Amino acid sequence: MSKTARYILPERLISALSLALVLSLCLNLPSTAANETKNPYEMGIEFYKNGDYPKASHYLEHVAKLKPTFWPVHYWLGNLYMKTGELEKAKTAYMNCLNNKPDVPTCVNCSKAMEYLHVAIAERQKNQPDQRDPNISPEVQAKIDQVVADSKRETEAHEARLKEATEKRDKILAEGQREAAAIKARYEAQYRWIDENTNQWVINRETGVIRTGLDVDTHADLQAQCDEEVKRVLDLSEARARGVHIPAPPTVGTSLHASNVHSSSNQYVRHYKHPAARKHPNKLATGTATTSK
């Protein structure tokens, strides 16, 4: 019996140690679970607000690749690149944000940032010396300069079109706000006129005072009509503003490659012969179809 009792004690001790180990691991689970509840977009914004720009860039760029049409991530990337001094990346991020049709306040902020970046990038390029590779031939350098000039011209034209589209959208929204304000003023004037010129007797339910004026039900009906008309005008202006076309950013170098592709493909098409033409040239030329039995 003593031998059996001597072996029972270590088994209980092992069970107790295992239980303690499991409990110690469970104590660390809440912090891990708290981190897992946050998605990469929220974590990127949190790192940005805490000043940890490398981690913020890692998470936000990952989200931008997974969801390229999610305009908020492009907006935060633009702000991030502005902080890190990467002006070209910031400009691209703001343009991607605008191309995915954000809300009106974000459009205004992106447009202001684009205006600043245009001036800042131009100043930076002006202050940097023109560094050329001595190993590049003059002919190749001339082509490179032409591509750069074309890209700059396309970018400036796109910025002009973008500014025009943004101003057009802001103008539509401002007109809707002015029309809504005019509707409210018209109904307010109507309230006052009816209240001052009506012969209807109304009683104040709280004080019991009887006077001539506009009753509560009529006022509520007029207010409902006013709210409905204002909502219709604002909805129409917002729909028109969303219909304004925001031009896509230009792509650099695609025109040159496209011309090469077209020329080579056209040459291939001209010299291509269908296998049926080699077997039955006369029938294919006359347009008669052959059926196999």
C-alpha cells in the first residue's frame, strides 16, 4: 500500500502544474483578443495618430491593395505621406481618393491638398539640380526628356480638369443650399403673415390664453411641407453633384507602348492566314461555307 501511495502523489502534482500552466496562458488572452478585434484599417489609423508612421504605412498600404476602391484609406495614406515628406506619393493617394467619389468635405480637403502639393513639388524640383547619367546617349536622353515633358503636360491638364470638376460639384451643392434657405425663408414669411392676418381663435393649452393666430396643427402641416420641399431640393443637388465626372489620373508611358503594340499586332494580322484559307482558298474567298458530313 505504501508503494501505491508513493506513486499517486507525483500524478496529482503534474495535474496541478498543468492546470496552473493553462491558467497562466489564459491570463494573456484578453490583450491578444483585443488586438484581433481591430481590422488593419483601424490599426493603421491608430499607428498614424500615435506617430508610428512606418507601421501605419504598412497597414494602410495593405488595405489599399486589398480594397482599391475604399476611398478613406487613400485619404489617410495621403495624410501619412504628407507627414513623411513623400509628396509624390501623397499626390497619388489624394488623386486615388478623389477618383473613388468621397463625400463633399473630403473632396474639399483633397483639392486643397492637391493645390499645395502642386506648388511644393514644383519648388522642390526647381531647387534640385538636373542630374543626368553620362552613360546615356543624347538620343535616348532626348526621348526621356520628351516622355517627362509629356507626363508633366498630361498631369497639369488633369489637374486643371480635376479642379474644374470639383468647382462644378461645389457650385451645384452651394446652389442647392441657397435654394433650400430660400424655401425656409418663404415658409417663415408665410407663417408670420397667416399668424398676423388670420381671424381664427386659438387657445394656448399650457397657459389658457385665447388669441387670434395660427393654430398648432396648421403650423405643423406647413412645417412638414417645408421640410419635404427642402429635402427634395437637397437630394436633387447631391445627386447632380455625384453625377459630375471626376477625371482619372493620367498613366505615364502608356501611349508609347500602345502604339508599338498596335503596329506589331496590325502587321501580324495583315500576314495571318486562317488554316481554312490555306486548305480551301477559293471557298473562303467567296464566302461559301462548307459542312462536314
